[in-house]
Amino acid sequence: MKARQAKISRNTKETRITVTLNIDGQGKSSVKTGIPFFDHMLTLFAKHATVNLQLRCRGDLEVDAHHTVEDCGIALGQAFVQALGDKRGIRRYGAGFHPQNPFTGLRQGGTSAETAVDEATAPLAGEAYVPMDECLARCVIDFGGRPHLVWRGLNEFAQKRVAKSEKFQDPSSAFRFGLAREFFQGFANEARCNLHLELLYGDEPHHIVEALFKAFARATDAACRRDPRIAGKLPSTKGKL
């Protein structure tokens, strides 16, 4: 099957970014943005989306982290568009249930061939809902060509003021929730996807952002997988995505 890979270079007066993406990877990554916590988020995204990702960004961090984070979202979204191509044969939607779920999973009493097909096409557990200690995050994604971000349950955290002492003690607190939103907005715009992110509950800043990125990874993995039942076909009645 054709390799689903992309190479993106994006240079502005604010950031210089290079991205190499292999959707059919093993979760390997090398990320350097100058923001250690953001590097951690993109590294765990690659791991849990099972993609190979190399990303380098030199941004105007002397101003703040905004341009770097937003532009990395833009570049990564462009990489997914390039790698997915015409999107023939993909599942498109990133939400589902465990294959052993008796209501939605493997057919009971089916043949070995039927079971193999079901196992190949059934999503894995936790692809849309991800817990992290006291937090629970949900992500649903549709690579349907329509950019839209829904960001729910995080308004009270969006522009949380961080004291200097907090920044020193916990770098993740300096990575404002509003800043995380800029990454996801940039990705949704350029990947031309519906991206719904929701914090169902949670308190600790590090846990909240990490749960969101992991849920995003699992939903992306599910949506980009090839479905052998529609090989070579578009997952749409419109004839184009």
C-alpha cells in the first residue's frame, strides 16, 4: 500500500518549522520546539497515535510561546492533509468502542475470516476517552474536509493567570489552556477536520492538558486507519473530501 508520509516546511518572521510525518509508524518521535512541556505533549501524541513524527521549530520565544505553539499546530495539520491524500479507504471518524464490546464489537459465532475483518476494523479501547488520575478527557475527530473546533469544559481555565512562583515550580502551568487551544485550532483549520475536545472533569493543569493530547492522539489513530471493507473508496456520499 502507498506510504502515507509528508514533509512540511513553514517559515515566517515568527517561526521556522519542519515536520516529517509517517501516519503508518510505530510511535517514534523527535521533537524540539524550545518549550519542554510542549515537546512532551507532541511526543506522547506520536506515541499514542502510533505515528512517526519529527518536528523542529525555532520560534520567537523571546516574545512568548504563542506563535510557536499555534504554528506547530498549523504545520502538523498541513502534514496530515498531505499524508492522507484523497482519504480513500480511511475510516474518517475517530470515535468507537473496544472490539470485545458485546453491543458494537466482534460478531458472536462468526467465521475466523469474519473475525479477522472485524478485528482489523474495530477501534481500540480508549481512543476517544482518556483518563489521567482525577481527569477525564474526550476527543472526537472527523477528517471530512470541514474545519471546526469545539472546546468544551475548559473556559474557566482558558486564560488562567499564572504567578511567577507557579511558573518556576511547575512549567506545565505556564502552558496556558488558552495556548493549548491555539494549537488545536491551528490543527483543525489546516487538517480541515471537525475536532471536538472536552474536559469532562479534572483539576490539575498537567493532567488536563496531557489527557487532552492523549485523547486527541487516540481519536486521530482511529480516524486515519484503513478500513479493508472500503479499500480505494471514499468514506463519503459526496464523492470528495
